Amino acid sequence: MTTHERFWERPQAPKHPLIEPWEELPDDPNYPTFENAVRFGIERHWHTLAVAKTDDWEEVSATAVYVSDGLVGPLIEFGPWTLEPREARVLARSLLALADAAEPEQQTA
């Protein structure tokens, strides 16, 4: 990867399930909603993560959703976790800082 190339600019094989922006997502026991409120998918990205305990690789989705219950609103579903957008931004900055600490020569502008 060049210094100016971003991960979203690289070609990626499509992963499933694909979503269309603002499509209604099926009920998912991993992400229950209050009174079965509708979850709308906004955008989904996939990441391949290593499972240290088993030395396996797992495809994990990160999905921006909107929960239409009048209370929750926008969320990021990442693997089994759910984050508010603010928390996702903090996590993103934290991961970048950790990556820069681990490989300072690879720091990006």
C-alpha cells in the first residue's frame, strides 16, 4: 500500500450479505431492538481479523445502521459489539495511535 492509498480505495472482493444504502435489515438476534424497531443498513465494510486463541481468521462486518425506535438512532455494529458513532470515532483514533506506536515508520499523514 502506498502512503497515499486508503483502504477503501483498494479493490476488495465483495462479501455477503451486501446491503443497499437505507435498506431495511432483517431481524437479528445479535442486535435486538426495542419493540422490534426497524434497523436500516446505511453502509457495510468487512474486515479479516485473526483469532489469537485458535489461530484462525474470521470475516467481521462493520455496519452503519439507523434504528427507527425514536430513541437509538445511528449505531455502528461491529462484530458482536454495538457502538455509538462517537465511540466508533474514538476507537478509530485509538487503533490508529496503536498502529503508529507499533510501526512508527508506517505513519500516515
